[in-house]
Amino acid sequence: MRSVESKMTGRICENDRGWCFTPKSFFGLGSSQAIRITLHRLEKRGTIRRLAHGLYDYPKKHPSIGILSPDPNEIARALSVRDSTRIQPSGAYAANLLGLTEQVPAKIIFLTDGPERRVRIRSQEIILKRTTPRYMATAGKISGTVIQALRHIGEANIAQSGIKRLRKMLKDKDRVQLKRDKRHAPAWMHHLIDSITGSADA
């Protein structure tokens, strides 16, 4: 029979570099104690990296730069899987993901319907901020990210170039989803969504 370490290492490698995980990701492969011991052993060997208490990743490596910083999306996803909750990129980070802003914020905020969490990775802080069901109605969808990005930028500050960028980058199915989810957006945003979901020549 394969050892707990062998099974855990196999699961880590199957998910490729960049994968973030918690001990819960190995549920069923061994006892809680065996999983904790194995994680500690793999960390000591440099196979995995400990990001925070109970949070690890299988770090990506660049040939010249070396080990890269973890992806905030992966960190938030790992925490949401552990807590069985939903997450939604918000604020400046949502705008950055869509290319509406170039600067990656020092504080990356995800809305969640679960407990609030804060994880600091070097100079960056990933925040899971608990919110109401209304704001989580489009969680996990590109429409939710668009709505949160527009909410952050504001009606008066969204440039026509930003509308054109969203119109171009969204796939047909994404535009259909955004049009359907317009009801979850504030009224001032409706005409912007109409412009994004309209024809490419509009």
C-alpha cells in the first residue's frame, strides 16, 4: 500500500505548481496527525511552502527569478474550499483582474459568505470580507467580477476605453451571463452593463 506521504505528494504534483492548499485538501489520505507531520516534512525539504498557519502552496519557479509569489486567487480559493464558502474578487483587485487598472493593490479583497480571514504574504494582504447575500448573488461568475469592478471605479470615472475593453474581452456566454445578472447590480450601473453587453460596434 502507498504511504500517506506518497499519496499526498501525488496529489500535490497532480495539481501542478501554483496550487494552494490546506490540510483539509488531503482528507481521506490519512489521519489528521499523519497529514500534519507529512506537510511539515515536505516543507522542510522545500517541496512545499508554508504561507500561513494551515496554508501552503506548491510554489511556481522561474528559471531566473526563482520561487514566485503565490497567486492571491489560489490563496482565496484554498481558504474557501477549506471553509466550504464562496468568494468574489472585489474592489481594486476586481478592476485589476479585468485590466481596467494596472496597479495590483497592496490589500486584495474578496467578498465571502463565510468567516472573515486575513493572510499577509510579504507586503501583500489577502482579505476575505464577509458580506450580505445580495453581494454574493453573482459570486464565482465573471459577471460578479465586472459588477464589483464597476462599483469600485464608479460611474463618473469609468472611461469609454474601459467599456470597450470589457466588451472585447468578454466571451459571448459571459455577456449573456452579465446581461442576466444586471438585476443584481445597482441602478446607476445598468446603462454601463447595457453598453458592455451590446453589439461590438455600438
